[in-house]
Amino acid sequence: MQALTEAVAIDGFWLLVAAAAVAGLVRGFSGFGTAMVYLPVAGQILTPFQALTTLMVMDLIGPLPNIPNAIRTGHKRDILRLSAGTLVALPLGCWCWA
């Protein structure tokens, strides 16, 4: 609860919320573009590490509702290959950047 209180206390928090909402709309309509909308705003308010971390969390949590349908209707081999790539490359990329 303390982390949430601290997050709301950040100057520009509501601007970040608005940028995240617009970025979500852009991604919903086009399938990409979250970073192009969110990061210029977040970069003005947060540190680069915080901005990229929040973007990564949004991009990982956002598609979670699509996973059951993808598993049910998708090609299992492709889903497995893409999931394995994400599990290997995402932590590696974060480690290299930090």
C-alpha cells in the first residue's frame, strides 16, 4: 500500500496515467506503438529505468487475457517458440541494460 501511495505522490502521476491510457488505445487499434506514445511522456517524469520498467510491465500484463485463446487456437509449435524466446531474451535484455 505504501508503494501505491508513493506512486500517486509523484509529480505528473496523472499525466502518466493519461499517457498509458492513450498508449493502450493506440496499441488496441494498431497492435503496436505503445512505446512511441508512452515513453516520451514517461521520460519527462520518471528515470529511464523506471520508464522502461513500467512499459515492460504494461506490455507483459496487457496481453495476458489473450493467452488462453492463443493456446487453444494457435499453432502450438509457434507459441512454444515465441514463449521460449521471450523467457530467454527478456531477462537477458533487462540484465544487459541495467
